[in-house]
Amino acid sequence: MGDPRIVTVRPEAGSYAWTFGGAAPVARVRPGDVLDVFTEDCFAGRVRSAKDLVSQVCEFPYLNPQTGPFHVEGAEPGDTLAVHFVSIEPARDWAASTTVPLFGALTSTHTTATLQPPLPEVVWMWELDRERRTCAFTTRDGGMRLELPMDPMHGTVGVAPANLEVRSALVPDAHGGNMDTPEMRVGTTCYLGVNVEGALLSLGDGHARQGEGETCGVAVECAMNTVVVVELLKGVATPWPRLESDTHIISTGSARPLEDAFRIAQLDMVRWLQRDYGLEELDAYQFLTQAGEAPLANVCDTNYTAVAKIRKDWLPPGTPHRGLHRQLRDAAAAFAR
Amino acid sequence: MGDPRIVTVRPEAGSYAWTFGGAAPVARVRPGDVLDVFTEDCFAGRVRSAKDLVSQVCEFPYLNPQTGPFHVEGAEPGDTLAVHFVSIEPARDWAASTTVPLFGALTSTHTTATLQPPLPEVVWMWELDRERRTCAFTTRDGGMRLELPMDPMHGTVGVAPANLEVRSALVPDAHGGNMDTPEMRVGTTCYLGVNVEGALLSLGDGHARQGEGETCGVAVECAMNTVVVVELLKGVATPWPRLESDTHIISTGSARPLEDAFRIAQLDMVRWLQRDYGLEELDAYQFLTQAGEAPLANVCDTNYTAVAKIRKDWLPPGTPHRGLHRQLRDAAAAFAR
Amino acid sequence: MGDPRIVTVRPEAGSYAWTFGGAAPVARVRPGDVLDVFTEDCFAGRVRSAKDLVSQVCEFPYLNPQTGPFHVEGAEPGDTLAVHFVSIEPARDWAASTTVPLFGALTSTHTTATLQPPLPEVVWMWELDRERRTCAFTTRDGGMRLELPMDPMHGTVGVAPANLEVRSALVPDAHGGNMDTPEMRVGTTCYLGVNVEGALLSLGDGHARQGEGETCGVAVECAMNTVVVVELLKGVATPWPRLESDTHIISTGSARPLEDAFRIAQLDMVRWLQRDYGLEELDAYQFLTQAGEAPLANVCDTNYTAVAKIRKDWLPPGTPHRGLHRQLRDAAAAFAR
Amino acid sequence: MGDPRIVTVRPEAGSYAWTFGGAAPVARVRPGDVLDVFTEDCFAGRVRSAKDLVSQVCEFPYLNPQTGPFHVEGAEPGDTLAVHFVSIEPARDWAASTTVPLFGALTSTHTTATLQPPLPEVVWMWELDRERRTCAFTTRDGGMRLELPMDPMHGTVGVAPANLEVRSALVPDAHGGNMDTPEMRVGTTCYLGVNVEGALLSLGDGHARQGEGETCGVAVECAMNTVVVVELLKGVATPWPRLESDTHIISTGSARPLEDAFRIAQLDMVRWLQRDYGLEELDAYQFLTQAGEAPLANVCDTNYTAVAKIRKDWLPPGTPHRGLHRQLRDAAAAFAR
């Protein structure tokens, strides 16, 4: 096996995708290829100061631009696409977060509809220190500077959906999309079920960091330079997105109400324990009940996203997804040298 | 004003739409035109006997075929399309209902995910007596015949969605779609906000009748011969589908959890009372609280649909939607002569 | 059989119950007894003008006073108490409705918690015309008078709960309580499962009328003079409150999210169709799906309440609850003469 | 200050509490007292082998026995009770977990009601190795032994509820109760708002360990020997239970649907950041959005419980709850010597 092919994409202003499905591929790639891409922030780069209110500077529905889609050769419905994150690096030394009227967990919204007026629209500009790996903002009255570790991730990774649908890049669902889980960080492999020929992978929505639940609806949003390796598992179905790191196996579910997102992720984990670790259904249910972690991803998007995690060192022997994560990890290490 | 133009569409097998948005128009119509259409049942006509299980005879995602879409000349985003139902007549003397595995309100589903096996898959064939206006089925053991009044309606009426999306015909949302409300019967005008040029109206999913909530997920499904008049309200926005009959004004909301569908419909009714009946916001809230009816539409689809209704004879003076319903009612009467 | 015994209760200020369970009986009654009672309004009579804001004049948790509890002789866990409403008459010529901060369907609440400030607190005084059977309020700016038919009902009817619990009179659950359904009107029989010896029936929360869903959280609240007949069905369990009128059988469910309230009521109706009408489970599911009405009761209380109804003239032959409703109807007619 | 008083309680079979509120105190304690208690497991010790099915050996509603209640002298409504966990040690070398019919997250339940039969009822017996600090069970076919670290905690800690209510020990709500969060471990201080004179603290439901969400509804249930220190914060209100460890501040919320539990916990954390760390409301919202952890506690009980956490070393300077946690930590250390 020779060196992997590197596909570099730095989209121009007019060439982002705003949906999963329904957009023409920007490139054709082969399993094993490395994608070296730039992703714009969720505001399409238009929020650059505390004065840039989303409702004024952004143009709906042109939010959450995606880099892609990439047509993956050989990918067919019933297969699984694997996307391994080799690096995710903020492309600028600043990021932005905001409140958006009638969006977020601690406000009424267009669907949790009330007669109350929206919360004030506020922008927080964050400084990113890429050397020290920190991000910080100053409170609105200037009185306090709050600093947190940088922990870069992608809020949005997905493929074209099933059922002939085209979904906004703001939506998380079975095709992935805007799941907004902090688990989507460097060193992680994301598994996505393929629904259409070529899979049509896109990614975007970089976050310098994000809390679990993404409470106000907006993370520390920034443009990213990101490298991923793409692989294909032929004949393996993945009904809901899964992630795998060196330390954990991770199922996701996206739905409303939030308990349904939880149920999807938990049931998927039971099925994973059955398939790759040989546990019988009810034993898997018992093991998950006592061993599982259940951090929330987002409680603000069109669907809410829940995560089910188990530490690998607590699992019985097994080889998830035919050992693909380890292979990709090794390939990434070789590539990094 | 001359006679309305009548546009007749009897789709061939390959020419139904399976989505809202994303399908090419089958015809261009003008405001005021009459559409005389055939709609196939939600099973694409494949369930014809008690042996025809949906999981065996239907081909996913080719469910809930829509007749259309119709490009309405002059329709632009921000306008409202009005669809007045002149007649809805079963096209056959039978209809079908079924359970579908992991679909319906009294079963776990793909999102309300549990470890329990699905309910048995059963088909009930209904006899339609179009003279007596009844429909009836015989219990599975043959011991009882249950007869109900026929009350024909369309489960699915909608336009292309906003946000660049394409949605399955099984989904109800702000664009209308699979709302499954028994209110969508003859004599009713349905108002839909236009999201794309030409609106792209489709309809289908005829029901000989349906209970409120559509509990098992499937109504008395039948092919229909349906006549509607299409009109356009320029410059009037309609965020969520509204209906109007001679006796009621009706708001709808589609979301999960069900209380959000309720909230959307109720808030929409408050706004309607403000705009067309001159009530101040909190007075409208009070009036709706005491005067409103809140029958459920469906509690089984991708989104649940709730309805808010008020009797017209309880309302203060006002002219909803510029009096369009009355005009369409009169036009339909003239046309029927 | 002789004349029924009439038990008259006009509570003094300090002798209302504020809970279901946990209160000492005010009287012992026998099956067949007639209760002729006064019930105070939900504000304990303290809201008497537009200036009487709930947050100022009411003393939490002393809201929703109940007349009772009544110890019903012979009632044991596993039995069913039947309460037939002979008359419900407003005791005053006025009633009140209000907004209450962080309470209602179109506002955030203490559990649907947001950062938004509450809606303004407003009182609407309603005039009751007991001759013309109407109720009316004037809009806040005095510009409009809105009149609706009177349709008196009790928002709260219940027994002591199971599981050793004592619940606030503001809560609806399996023991009944604050269900806030407009179906609880004259001519209706309410069936409640008995959880403790003596059942401990209470009632209150009279409404001159109420819309379905009780959107703002507060109906047209008034004191009532009410007459009910109490009966007992020995050895018949009733897991969730049921109602029966001359025209309908009616199941209820109270839970959150709202779809669970719907599920409970619908499943209860399936079981009712099985037990009293001889339908097999899946046939009952099918019949309910096509024949059922599903008006909401409340979408504002601690639990939301949904209703499942079927018209009696559509049902197969059957005798619900051993024919008790008809007996009570006849007894009430005899008593009224 | 002298040595703390140690109050030792080893309840006899008939002297557990089954509710919060409504039970007579077993002891009166003073702020600063140490409680050295035995708590029975949630099955009241009746599940002792794989043959002991809950539906057969347990007697409803006598589940989840609580040790207490303790009347805390000086505690009044509006105060906050602090309970610091000094040690939580399994009292036996075994524990049990089970499925319970129509209870748990991956099954329909009495409220998420469906027509499906319940899952099989199964008991798993766990071996506790108190030296190695592990717990383990063998799969049902005997083929695999699964071992996890012990991480003892209390599922249930609470005080008498507000609003004159008495709640089953199975319910989590604003009074605490059956929150089932793994955060309730040694070294943690739990803050509970006082609703009645004396607070009436109880605790029970020991778990050798539990996953987040408690998916099947039942943790690794075991009797515990537990030591806590009790303190009182006069004049400090705590609307929803809070926890504090050496590393985190932790808010909780208990409600349905699950997003409401999330909202309560998140809003409580915003208020905490405002009160004890000087952040303005929207800055606190922003900080929490990026810094918060949101692990679920239970998604199976009468209310679901969500947790909001922030690492103390990321917080701005501040002294939560007047520094009480540190004092109790030090007192516990002194006591342990």
C-alpha cells in the first residue's frame, strides 16, 4: 500500500453546501484518501465583532456552511462510511458565540412557542490562543475575563439522508449532520450509514470548544483547518451515527423529546454490545445500565442529540467495526510523521 | 369573470411525487384554477387484501404518493396559497388500514426505541358504501362487523418547504404535508405559506375517515377523486398551515413533543385573533383559553400535529384572510351547479 | 328502594381540603347517597376584581380548595367509585380568570424553565348570566365585550391516591384530581379507582366554562352549587379515570410529555372496548383509530390531561360498567322531579 | 468546638419510611451532627437470588425503604440543609439488579403506554469485592463474567416536599428523593431546600455503582453503611437540589420530558453562577454553554433527572454556599482520623 492520496479543499465563498443531500459533489474521493479541508464557521464568517448580530448580518437559510459534499467511490446504501479526525485546528485567532432570538435551551423557540419576547441578542467574541490551547472571553461589562481550555471539534458531520430527503445543515438526524457533540474531536472515528451512492460526506461547524448540551445554542464558533481520513466498511449497516476513540465506544441518537434521543442511543449501544462483543440482549442492557456514560450533546437543535458511551477497558473482548478505528489511528500516525 | 379553468390530473404509476420539494411540477396552474385530480392511497395501491402486509408489498421509501406538484403562477415566498376542497370522493368501493411494525401511537417506534418486539402486522379491509356514506370492517375472527360514517378527507396537503429542504411525504411540518387532520374535508379552505416560487402544491393520502390522533398510525386509506380550487393571497404570510370552514377557524402545529405542536397551534391562533379580529394579545390568550377546541390530528407521524379551533359564531366581527374562504365557497357552489 | 339520602355540605372557610389524601373526612356517605355541596373557586374566593392579582392575594399552597373528602362506606382498594353529576350551578353572578406568572401553556414555567421574564399578570372578571346561560368579559381596553355560552363543569374531582402519597389539589394523575376536562359536566358519570378504604372523594374547581387545553392555565373560575350521586362498583378496577355520558364513553390520561397522556387514554380505551364491548385487542386498536375523538383537557397543569372519546351509537352492543351510568341517570331524573 | 455528636440508626424491619413527608421522625438531630446509618436496598432486601423476581417477592408500594426521617433542629422553610457524604460502604458482599415489568428506559411503561407485552423479568446477582473495590456479574448463560469498578452512591436523598404533599420514595422532584445520580458519592455535599419545620431528611437506595441514565431502571442495588454530616444554612433558599464536590459544582433538575429536567438544572446553574460567582445573567448563560458538563442521572423514574456540572478550577473566584462544603470536608477528615 502506497501513500494515501491527499485531497485538499479550500472552498470559495459561493461553493459551500447548506444541506445534506441535494448538493453536487465538490470532489470524488476513494476509501483511504486523506481530506485536508477548510471549514467556515456557522455564521459563514459574518459575525466578526460584538456588533454583528446574527439577525442582522446573516442571511437565512444560509447558515452553517458545509465543506463538501465528497462522493466516496464505491459507497452504496447499506455500507458504512468511516471518518477519522486526524487534526482540527482553528484557522483564526478568534471565535464568536451569540444568543439568537428564539433559539437555545433557556428560551422559548419557534416550536416551544410562547407569548414571551425573545432574550436580548448578544455577541461574545472569544480570543483563541493556539499556542497555550486556550480560549477566553471578557464579560459584557468588561469586568471579568473567563478562560477555558481549547478542545476543538466539529459540530456537523454527515452524509446525504435516506428517504429521498434533503435536510438543512442545521438538522441532526440518522444521517449525522448537526449533532453538536464534543466527542467529535481529534483521534475519533465517526461511522455513518450510507444512504445514497457515493455517500456524499460533508463537514463543518467547527467549535474551539463546547459544553455538553450547547445550552445557549451556539458554541465557540470558528473556522477550522481539518484533516480526516475516509474509509468504507462494505456491507456493514449503521442506523445511527457511532463514534470510536482510543478509550470509548460511543452511540448517538437525535430526536425530540430528549428521552427519545436517549432511547435511540442506548438501544444502539445494546445492539453494538450484541454484535461486536457477543453479549446477549438483556445482559447487554444490564451491562450498559451500570457501565454507561450519558453526556448530552445538544438540547437546542431541530432534534436534540444524546450520547451513550462505554469505556473500552471495561468491555469484554471484541473488535468493533472490524478493527477499522485502530487502522485509521495508525494510518493517521504514519501520515503525521 | 369567466368560468374557471379546470386542470385534470390522473397520474400514471411512475409520476407521483414522494416528497415535498425536490420534484418537478406536473402542471402549471393559475390562481382561480380548479384542480380535478386522482390521488392514490398511501400504500401506492399495493395493499389490496388482508394478506398484503406493508412490510412485504410496499417498497420504502415509496409510500404516500402525492399528486403534484403544481406550480402556481405568481406564487412567491411570503405569499399564502389557498386550497379549497370542493369534493373528495373515494375512487374505489374499498379501503385498507393496517398496523405497521414500529409505527403508531401504542407501540414503541424507531425513535421511541425499546427492546420489545413489534406488534403483529395486520391488515383490515374496509368496505365503502358510497351511497349510504358508510365504511365498515369485519373483526379478525369474523365475529363482528363495525360500521362508521364515511367522512372523506386528505391526510396530506402541502407545498415545498423552506430552508432549501426536501421532506418525505410522510412528514408534517410548517409546509403542511402529512398533517393527518380530519378537518381537511370538503368545504374547508387550507392556507399554506409559500416558500419557493410557484409554491409547488401536492396532495394525497385520502382517508374515507380517520379518528383524531390516528392512533394506530393508519387511517381508512383509499384512493380519491378530488376537486380543489386554488387561490393566492399576495403579501400575506402564513407561518403554519391554517384551515377555515363555514363554521370554524382552525390553526395547526406540527412538532414533538406533542405539547410543542399544541403550543404552535395555540400561539398561531392568538396571532390570528390579533390580526383578523382586532384582539390585543393577552385578551386573545384569554378568549382562546375559554373558547377553543383542541382536537388532536395525529400522534404517530414524524411530527405530531395538533389543532386549535374556534367557532366563527363566537368570534368578534372580522374578516379572516380577506374573505377568501367565502369567495371560494361561492365559486365552488357555482362550479358545482 | 327508598329515597336517597341527601348529604349537604357548605364548608366554612377553614374546612376545605388542599390535597387528595392526607385530609380527614368531612362526612361519611353510603353508596346511593346524594351530595349537595358548595365548592369555592380555585382562588379560594380571593380574586374578586381586576386588581386582585393571584401573586398578591392568594397564599400558596392554599389554592384550589376541595370540598371533602367524603368517606364512602364499603369502598376498598380495587373497587370503583362512580360520581354522577346531577347539577352544577354557578353560585355567584361573576367569575374570574387570570394569567399567573410562569404558569400556562404559552409561557415558560418553573419546569419548562427559561431566562425570559414572566408574562404580565392580568385578571379578567367575567359576568355570568345564569338565566341566559352565558358568560362574558370585556377586553382590557374596554373596547370589546366577548360572550360565550355557559357550560359549567368541575376541573377537579378525585380520590386519595395510591402508593401512600398525598398530592396537591393542583395535580391530575391516576387518582383523578385536577384533570380540567370540559367533559366533567352535568349528565356525566365519573369513574375513579379506589386506592384507600373509604375512597376519600373530593371535588372543587368549578368552571363556568373552559376551552380544551385550558391554554392560559386558568378557566372561567367560579364557586358552584353542585349535586352528585355517589355509587360504588365492587370488585371493578379502574386504573385511570373514566367518564360516561348519554352519548359517549370517555377515557383519560394525565402525564408528561403530552403524548404519554394521549397514550394512557388511548390504551385505556382499547382495554375498555375489550372488556365491555367484546372486541379483541387489535380490532379495538383499529376501531379506536378510526372512530375516536381526542380533545385535550389541560396542557398547563403538573401533568397534562388527554381525553379519548367514542360515540356510543357507533359502538357494538355492550354494557359499560354494569349499566351504572343509566341507573344513575334515572336516579338523578327521579330525584330532580 | 467539641467533637460532633454521632447519631447511629440501624432501622428494624418495620421502621423504614416509604415516602418523603408523612412519616414521623425517627430521631432529632442538630446541625453538625454525624449520622451513622444503615440503609436497606431498594427491594427491601427481598431480592437475594436470581429466582427472586420483583413482581413476586416485593410488596408494592413497599419499595425503596428510606432510613429516616431525621428532624433537624432549627431547620425552617427557606433554609438549606447540607448533607455531606463521609462514607458509603456496601453492607453485604452481594448486590442485585433486575428488570421490572413496564419499568425502565428501553421498554414501554405505565405512562409511555403501548400494547406490547413487557420485557422478560430477569435478576442479575452481583458479587461485590470490597477489598478490590469491584463488582461483577455473570451473564445469564454463564459464559462471561463482567467486572466494573465499585463506585458507591445513594440513589435517594431528600427532605419532606412542599405544597403539603407526601411523595413516594420512588419519585425525584424539587425535594430531592429518588434522583439516582452517580454524583451522590463520598466526598460530595448535597444541598436541599427545606420545606417544613425540621426538614425531615431521609436517605436510602444505595448503589454499588450505576451508569448515567440508569437505563434498565435498576442499579447495582445494595444495603449500605453510610456516614453523613448534616448542616444547616439559615436563610439560604435552594429551589432544586445542588451538589458540590472538591472538583465540581453540580445542579440538578427532575421533570418530564427530559428536556425540562435539563432546563431546570441549567437555569439553576445560571442562577448559581450569578449568586456565588458574580456573573451577570447572559454572561453566565454563555459561560455555562461552553464550560458545562451534562451527564444524565436517571431516565426511568417518575421524573427524569438531569445534572449540570462545572469544574471548579474553571470558575471565576467565588465561595459557593458560604464555604460550607470545605468546612464539612475538613470536619469529615477530622472525624475520620
